[in-house]
Amino acid sequence: MRTWLTLTLASLFASTSIAAQDVPTVATRIEGRAQQAIKVGGKRLAYTAEAGTYPVSSAPGRSDASAGYVAYVRKNAGADRPVLFVFNGGPGAASAYLQMGAFGPMRAHVPQDPAAPLPAAAEVSANPASLLDIADLVFLDPPGTGFSEIAKDADSAFYQSVKGDADAVSQAARAWLAENRRTGSPLFILGESYGTIRAAAMVDALRAQDAKLNLRGVLLLGQALNMIETSQRPDNVVTYPVSLPTLAALACYHHKRPAPCDPDSSADKATAFAPAYLDALYKGRTLDEAARGTIATKLADLTGIPAAFYLAHDLRISKERFRVELLRGEGKVLGRYDARYTAPLPANAGEMVGPDAFSPVSDLYGKAVIGQLFAIGVANAQRYKVISRFPGEWSYGAGDSPFNDWPFMARLEAAMAAEPDLRLFVGTGLFDLTTTVGAADYLFAQSNLTADRFVNRRYPAGHVAYSDDASWSKLVADVRAFVVAGSMIRGSKP
């Protein structure tokens, strides 16, 4: 069993990144390579499964970390076959969840009823909707996660920053492409949660490291690009209308809205009410009592939270407070990442409660990936780090200031302006209380992208939308359509 390690050097600053043709390679044999096959669309598909790491650098000449990968490559893949790079978020998460829950050739199945007890381990079987018939899949693990490492004397400030993390993962992606002679293939980058910030930053990093790469699409699941705008600081009044569609969908799901209702139409009604709600919040203390009462009554109808609560709290409720208040009378608290799930509400609960009710579901994917790694020939798969904790703070690039900005969407828009073949896909779970459907809609409402450059989809599940089989099926079909369409574009790349 073997894979290969490719040494790449890239700098902290994009302006001094090393060009693709200058990447030296050093072959090192390690374990983890297997020939396998699955059926997709009723047809047998043979592929190579491979796990390994690539050295990465925080500065030219300083190789002080590694980034990992698990790749699934169709047998006899041509140089023009699309490549989909996939990773989770954290920061500090390996790509186990997307690999085992959505896109890998093997998929872990979790109970579909959010109230059902969870098994000790998920059942794993072949993924009949695998994308391997249209693209090769490379699941990337950032430095410090999976099998990768960060040296004790490494530049930790580099690897614990948006820019450095994206640069390092881009180095690994480039190394894989160079080793596999795929530098001309149509490329797609898919990130989830914090990984959506990484994906946006990687566009700049990849273009700086090799401007000839054929980047066609960026896919964001549970997007966090505008998180600083939609984070619920008390006086950031735009955040409350933005989160309202999710609150309304959840109130319907948990039978706290007047019947009949359905979550999708409830979210749509909340979206329609959002401009009037924002106007009322903007007026603040100048809003007259009659109008205040009307707004509170409408909010109560949409969210299941009594009008008296809204009147006592300046017509606003945070997502965190909502998850505590909605089912307080039943002694339950909603999950953050998938608010269909509930947990017992502690007697001394305040405005925030943890841990998250959905976390045990996520853990099933983390356990399942170990078995998958054994199956492709990794003898010591148990050392794979699904979650890593980094010491100190993570740098988002704007400094510690009340005037911080996270211009991730602006940077992505600039890259898309320069790359006419590049398109954007965003997928969001309707019941996600972390990265909400309203935040995704707001992202595009504030964007200068034309409708033909992006796809915005929502799914009847949570942050990990693929845990729900119906959502997973729709998500995979949407991603498939996006990749196929992007691969067919005939651009002007040399």
C-alpha cells in the first residue's frame, strides 16, 4: 500500500508565492492505497482510493507543517476530468463529515427521526449518488488535522489565520494536481462552515500561486462569509430580520405556529415581513406604541414567542435566546446546528445553553471515517484526527478592532470579475441556527454578482444538511448539476 508525498514551497504573502512550474517533488512511500469499485447510476465504476500528506510551508524554504488528503480517482481518469476539492471547517476539523456524510464513495447512515436514539456506530454502505462518475474527489485536511501535523517550531500565527490556512491548503491542492498531472483540469472547491471562508480565501491563494489553474466553481455549504454582519450583537439591528426566516421555519416545525403551516412557507412569510421589521428596529425608541404592538403581534405569529416577550425585549430575540425560549414550557432546548434536535433544558438555564443537541450525530461521521480509512489500507487509521484544538486565537485578518471587516465575499467577487468562468454555489439548511438561510439571502442581496454567476439553494435540514436523506439527495443532485455545467464552459485559459 502506498501513496506519494510532494514537497511544495509557498510563501506567506501571495506576491511571493512560487509558480506551478517551479514546484519540486520528493516522492516518499507511505501506506494507504487501494483499488476499489462502486455502482453509480447502475454502472460499475472502478477507482483508486488513496490517503497521504504533503509538506507545506509558512515561508519560502521553511517546510514546517503538512496537509493531508484522502483522494478517490476514477480509473484511467483523463487530464481534463474535473477535480473537486472538499473540506470541512472548524477551524480544526478534518474532512470526515463531508466524506462520510455526503460525497465519498461510502456513506454513513444516521437515524432520520431527530427524536430517535442514536446507535453506537452508523451503518456504512456504498454511496449510489457518488460524484465519481463526473469528477475525482480529493478531501483535504488542513495542517494539524487528519494525518497532518504542525511542527513544534512552526509559525503558528501563519497556520492559525485565514490567509495562512488557505495558503497552506492551496499548496496541498497544487501538489496533488502536479503529482497527478491534473493542473489543466476544471477545478471546483467545496467548503463547509468555516471551510466556506477558507474556500473564498483559497481562490486568491490559488490564483496567486498558479494563475493558469482552471478554477470553475466555488461551493459553500453553511456559508460564513458575512458572519460578522449577521452575528447578533444587540444593536446590529439587521441581524434580527436576517435570522427571522429560520425562527419562523422552526416555530412551524415544532408546532408553535398556528396550523396549518409548513416550514418553507413560514420562512417565506418571515422574509416578506423582514423590511417592515427592520424599519421598526431602526426607528427604535421613536416607534409609537401602537406600531410597536402590531410588530410584536406579527413576530409572535411568525416565531411562536409571545408578543409580551418582544415588547419586553425591544422587539428582538437572538438565535441563542430563541433556542432556549421556544420549548421552555416543555423543558427542552433546541440544537444550534440542527434545531430539529432537542435536549433537556437545565433547570438553571440562562440565555445560552450547551452542548449542542446535534453533536452526537456529527460524532457518528467522525467514527465512520476511521473504518473507511482502514478499508483503503491505512493500518493505523485510529491516529486520524477528526477534530484538533489549536492554542490561542484564530486570526481573521482584520485585527482586534471595533471596526473589523471580513471582506471575504468582496474578495471572491473581485476574483470572479477577473475569472469569467468562475461561478458560486451556496447551500444552506433551513433549520440551521448558526449560518441561516436569511444570511445566505442577505449575502446575495448585497452582492454585485449577476444571477447567472451564482446558485442559492436551501434544504430541509440543519447545518449538516446531508444528515437528512431527502436533503442529501437534493444537495448531491444540485452539486452534480453545478459541476457538470461548470465543466462544460469553454473559457479562454491558456
